[in-house]
Amino acid sequence: MFNPLLPDLSKIKDQDLENKILDLSKKYHAALRLGQGQIANQIVITLEAFKDELHQRQAESMKRLSAKQKEQGVDDLINVD
């Protein structure tokens, strides 16, 4: 879900993105424990945006890796003498 108040997530480093997800998860659970359901809902929206960005990056990385492996083929892996 798009949130205009969030920064451009594509400019955040992967490690910072993972740290932010962890931090938001902790805040979400704290809000639930304190009975702050409305705050927890807002945190979930932000948390999902960060998770979606991370999943998109991981999917792109897997596509590049798969394409690279297809390009190399199995000829380099099997050496029959």
C-alpha cells in the first residue's frame, strides 16, 4: 500500500531496510500489548510497505541470479575427461 508520508524506499540500503522492519515489528507488538489497536494498524501499513520493498528486491536478485546461471549453462559444471 502506498503511503505518501514514507520516504522513497528504493533509496534505502538493504541492511537499513531490514533493521527498520525489525524495529517496526517490535513497535507493533508493543502497541498491541498496550492495547493501542489504532496505532498498531498504522504500524502494520508502514511495515507492509517496507516488507514489500524487501521482497521485490529479493525477487529481482533471484531473477538476476537465475538469468546468470542459465547464461553460464551446465557445461562449466560438468567436466568429463
